[in-house]
Amino acid sequence: MSNTRLPGGSIPNEVGADKRLLSTSKPPDARMQHLIDEVNKHGFVIIRDAFDASTVAAAKAEALRLTNDPETAGPAGQAGRNNFEGHKTQRMYSLVNKSRIFDAFALHEDVLTLNDHFLDAGYLLNSFQSINILPGETAQTLHYDHGFATLERPHRPLGSGVMIALDDYTATNGATVIVPDSHNWDSNRIPTMEDTVPVIMPAGSIIYFLSTLWHGGGANTSDKPRLALTAQYCQPWIRPMENMILAVDWEKLDELPERLVGMLGYKVGSPFIGFVDGHSPRAAVQRLLAKWKGKAESKL
Ligand SMILES: O=C(O)CCC(=O)C(=O)O
């Protein structure tokens, strides 16, 4: 690879390729080693009280404010559009585009250290959402987060995920349910609800799990909502080598064959990959171009 000069340095410097062969990372301390061992053994670990009460309260207020604003709620903000999103679940996508309050929740030090262990250097944020499971919601279909990848299990995780409780997780309020040890199951083994256990943990806690672990949102049989944030991370190589979304000027998309536009990443992949705030990326580009055109015209 050529050592292309960029304002921020060379590409090899940027990706750390120059250091990759030198073992510079510190060994994990005893506490982190315990968390790593738990994930290796069971596919998940719970980090209790990772965020303090005032940080949680601020995130909760912000998530509810954005959910109640039609400008920011997105297409599933008031209610999901299918069983997976949950017809009695309020799901808000693209949190990074909506508020700076959530940033710290995608960057918890323990989670990043676990990712450093389980994923390759340069891993990416794969999704970041709020999920508010309302009373009366039924259990979500059990799944693992990269179920869309047609690879025989078991295999290395393609990613990891966290659920961060903004309400206490109880046995009845829709707490995430997990299937312990299922990260190592083969492709023929599909869990039932009898295999699951609810993740009971206080608000401010995190469950970290590998993208190979079977889990789902629980049924909410209580009379209170269950609000959580979820961040998923993926291996750095789960994307095209050329960043096609930025490599082709957006104004040129209309000139390209539609099939090619889809292959650049503007078409939502099956079952639901590559969307923007719950919509097609093509619609997002049209919205942004119209917004900027409107701004440019208003300056005239
Ligand atoms: O809300 C939850 O507890 C889990 C949600 C989930 O796993 C998902 O939507 O992928």
C-alpha cells in the first residue's frame, strides 16, 4: 500500500498497520481478564452500575424528548413496523446524528477494552439505537446479531453488542433475554424461550455480548416501559474496501445505472442492512441534498 499523505497522516498510520506486528498492547488487568474469561465462557458479561444515576437520567430524558419529536423520532420512534422492531416498542435509530448526550454510552472504557480483545483493530460502530419496550409488548424473535451473515456456525464473532439499561431491568418489564453459552452453538441448534434467562440488572448497567450469542427483547408484562440503549460494533473489514458512499459525489447518483447505485450501498440489504435512520440510504441522500440546496438558496 502506498504511503498516501493525508491531513491526518498516512493511511498505514491511520489504521495502525505500521504497529500491527509489534505487540504493544498492555495485558488486561485482573478485573478485565475476568470479564474476558466470562465472555469466552458464556458469550456475555454484565457490567453493573457502569453509568451513574445522573448520566442515566440525562440520557433517559433526552431519548424520550427525541422520541416524542416527529423531526427526530424516525419511522419506528412511536411504534415498530414489524414484529422484530416490535409493534409496542419505540425504537429510535441513528442516535449519533441526534444528540451528543449518547456518545459516552457507545464509548464505555470496559466495552472498548473487551472489543479490543474480541474484535480486530479498527472495529466499527455497527448500529446505535434506543429501544423502549412498552407494557403489553410480546417477546421479540430470538436471534443473534449477525444472523444475516450466511456462515456456518460456530465461527469467530463478526461483532459485539451492548444493551445499556436506562430503566432497571426486571423479570417482567421486557428485560433482554439471553441464551447463555449459545455463542458456540452450531447452525442446527435453534433456541426456544425455555432456553432463555432474563438479564436482571439495575439502570446504568451494561450487558456485553458477542454477535454469536442468541438473545432477544423480553415480553413486557409489567405496567411500566423498559428503556435501553443498544450499540453494536463490527469487524473493521465488514465494509467495502473503497468507501463508495463518499467516493461518488451524491449529485452524480441520478446519472448512474440504478443497479450500480444499489451496489454502492444505497439499497437496503436483506433482511435490514445499511439503512439510514430506518429509511433507505437513497432517500437520506435526497433529503440531505434538498436540505443543502434549500440552505444555499436561502442565502441568495
Ligand atoms: O431490546 C432488547 O432487549 C433487545 C433488542 C435486540 O436484540 C434487537 O433489536 O436486535
